[in-house]
Amino acid sequence: MKGPNASASTKPFKRAFLKNLLLSLQDCSRATPFDAMSLHDRKRAVKSSADVAMAAARGGGARWPKAILPHASAATTACNKAQSCRRIVRRCFCHKGRGARRRVVVAATGSDVARRLVKRRTTALRKVIPGGDAMDELSLLREAMDYVVHLRAQVDVLRRVSEAVQKRSCDCDSLRDASPYLVQSGEELVEHDFVLFFESSVRKL
Amino acid sequence: MSSRRSSRGSAAISEEEINELISKLQSLLPSARGRRGGSGSQAASTTKLLKETCSYIKSLHREVDDLSDRLSDLMAGMDHNSPGAEIIRSLLR
């Protein structure tokens, strides 16, 4: 999955996302243990955690995280981010539905590109990008690129986490026997390293 | 086509900048991977590109949803004697 910008530069994001995710899940479970939750609540908790973790990990370099985290300042330290993360997950968890994707309704500014990217063409795109309604068409394009890159990273981390946990839940030996993940996009997080990283992240929390 | 300055006085966006953004976006999409090193032509119209971006984002959202569901099932359904429980227990401490 090579992209022009940045398979390499999403690594720090992935680590931050993983850490935020674990913190958020930990926090949710303190309120109610996971196996005591209803199916619906559990799924909602995990999804909120993933969304918030992603936005917090992205920080201030784009606009879409702010639409997901309206109450958090983007310029906080990693520690504060984790704390804001927890607070926000609690808030999101308390509110109904996937509040993280709430749309901001603000009039879009006009711009030179309007004649190439007329409003009606971008309507559908605005709906899927957090905060898309408030952007001019040019920003929308830039945000779309940024958002896609980070969504892919989010998918990658979630997949690895699920598989790491699942593999551990099976026979322990299978970890040794299983062939390592193919290195993707030049990144070095092969399965074994990932599990070690995952466990050490958990220990550091 | 001349590029008119916007009445708001913001910097005029050139056609090249738009084209560059569009081709960058295009290269991110799954359909671009099959034609790497290809003509580089912007044969895809802007509309098609936007539509494709939209559906790609939606499919990524679905993937995130599926993986979150899977993860939430794993977290709830752990066997207390399995090694997997150790990870989860330390996670949930």
C-alpha cells in the first residue's frame, strides 16, 4: 500500500494512536468491565476509543481531528492528550451514538477553485470527512488526503491489535510457528516486534 | 481560463496547485496502484475522483467499524486461562 507521502511518516502516528487507544479502552473498562457491558455498549466504547485516539494522535496538523475532538486543544503535550483522550471518551461514551462524527454546520467560504470544484460535487465528500462542511474546496482536498492516510494507519493498527490479541488467545506456540507478517510498505513492525511493542506499551501505561 | 483573484483578497490558487493536489489525492486511492508509473494523465475527471475518494473513505470507515467490533468481541470473550487474557488483564487493570 505505498502512497506518495508517507508510509514512513505514519509510524509515530501509529504509536501514538495505539497508546491513546489502550488508554481509552482502559478508561472505559474502569467505568464498566468489558464483559459486563452489553454488546452494543461495548462496540460503541471501542469505536469511540478508536476515533478519539486517532484524532488525538493526529494533533494539530489538520482540521479533521478538531471536528472529532471539539473540546480538546490540539497543542497539548502527549500526557495531556492522553488525559483529554480519556475525558473525551467518557463524554463520547455517555452521549448517544457515534458523536465523534458530529458535523459542524458553518457556511463554507468561497474560493477561486469554486468553478472547478463546485459545491454539489463536494457534498458527498464533505459528509465523510469530519468538519468537512466548514471547509472551502481546496482545504477539503487537502484534508481528504490527510484523512485517508491516517484512516489507513488506523485500520492497520486495529488489525494488528486484533490479530495479536487473537493469536495470543490461541495456543501460545502458534506464535512461534506462525510466519511473521510480511513487511508492509517498508515499515518494520513485523508481528513479533509488534507484539513486544504492544505488550511493553501496555506495561508503560 | 484566467485565474481571477477572489474578491476576499486571499491568494489566487493556480491551476497547477489544484492539479497537483488532485493527482496526489488520486495516487492515494486504490485504483491508482494498478497504474503506477503510468501516463500520469488526469484522465479521471474531478467528479469521478471525488466520488472515488468518498467511497474509499466510506470503505475505510467500514473497515474500522468491523475491526472495532472484532476487537470488542475479543475483549469480552476472553478465556480466563489463556495467555490472551494476560494482555487484556494488564490492559484493563
